[in-house]
Amino acid sequence: MKKRLLLLTGLLALAGCTSVDIEAYRNTTPELDLRSYFNGTLDAHGMFQNRSGEVVKRFHVLIEASWKGDVGTLDERFTYADGSTQRRVWTITRHSAQAYVGTADDVVGEARGEARGNALRWRYVMALPVDGKVYNVDFDDWMFLMDDRVMLNRSVMSKWGVRLGEVTLSFYKRTAR
């Protein structure tokens, strides 16, 4: 009896570690095309919550995005609630209608992205400075296109499989004037 209970507990724990397959979003609309959405000026508002759910950082991001063929540049300028700033420049390459690869100075190796329907899943490792040290942290990053101007983003950060916290962002695409 005890062995069965331990086995069942272990299986439930493993099931809790699985995530949604990107294929689940194949037929959702509107369809996300990164080249179309990340083109022009966008604003994003976000927050970082630690593993207990406490909001420990709030920020605004101004993004200037452009594409030349299948290669895009996202120039992100962060302004945090405490007044500090940061800049990240992504280079994103579209390999197919559903596959993207991205690089940035603080990304270790390459980010890999898969798109289906209105969703994009990015997975990457970021070199994150904390209190004078740099930690390589895993990101499981999901973006969902809501309409032609709004996209929601949720990223789970982890290290060695341990959840550290979440980043939540709301992107808003500015209209041409």
C-alpha cells in the first residue's frame, strides 16, 4: 500500500512538470506572424513575480522592431519602476513559418521558438545578473496574440528545474500616424 502511494505521488509530481504542447494552439486565431506583429514601435508593460507571487519588479519596455526578409531586429529599452534602465537587442531569424531562432547579448546560445496559431513558445537561457553575480536561468516563454495590436506574454524562470518566478508582459502595438 505504501509503495503504491509513493508511486502515485511520484507520477502526479511528474505530470505536474509537463507543459502544454504548442500543437494545442494550431487552430487558434488570430494567427501570429512575428514579422508582421513585431514591426514598428511597440510598448510593453510588465512585472516580475518571485516564486511566492510577490511582485518584485515592474517595468515598461519601448520596442523598435524591423525586418529585412527573414531577419528581424527588436531593440528593447527597459525602464524599471526604480528608475534604472536596460537595453536588449534581439536578432530573430525566421527559419520557416513555424520556427524561429533568436540571439541577444545576455542570451546564452540561441533562443528557439515555435509558432502555431496565435501562440509562440520561446525557450532559452539568459545570463541574469543578481547581486553582483551572474546566473544562467532557463526561460519558458509563451506569447499569445489577442488581436492585431495586443499580445500577452508569460515566462516561467527556473534553475535546475526549480521555478524561480514569472515574468508577465502586455505588448501593445502602436498604430501608424
